[in-house]
Amino acid sequence: MDPKSLGVVARLKARPDKVNELRSLLFGLLAPTRREPGCIRYEMLVNRKDPTEFTFIEEWQDEPALEVHFGTDHIRYALERFPDLLAEELDVRRYNLVG
């Protein structure tokens, strides 16, 4: 990770009866997000012990690139769907590389 870039970890917990629907929605974010200007890394993980938990590991060129990301059609659509699909509030954390 470039020390000047922005690291993001986003955690999502699906309602047990909405896991497949959330997985499909999140998988659909990968390709368009990876094509966004300023997106360096965008990976989706699922917890091995808890298949309702998804985590994105992201690296963005800078804060403005991330803000543009949140305004894209595909992310706005997902954010609109989350209240119906998530068991917990979306957890997005921003990081700087320190070593």
C-alpha cells in the first residue's frame, strides 16, 4: 500500500435469510468499482466461520476518490438496498499506512 493512499475496510453483516441476495449485490460491485478512477484495490472477503459476514479490503488513491466512489450509481443503489439486507449497520473504517 502506498503511504499516500487511503486504506478502507468495510464490514457488512447480512440478515440470515438475505445472505445470497447480499452476496450477489456485493459481487456486482466488484467490476464497476475496480474500473473507477482512483481505485487501486477492491477485494471482497467472506468470513470462513460466519458466512453472513462480508468484508471489503480497499485502497484508494486519496479521500476525494473514495468520495466519488460513494456517489456512483452502483454504490448508491447498494446503499439503498442495505437496510433490507443487513443485520447490522454498515461499518466503514478509513486507514493510513504507518509501517
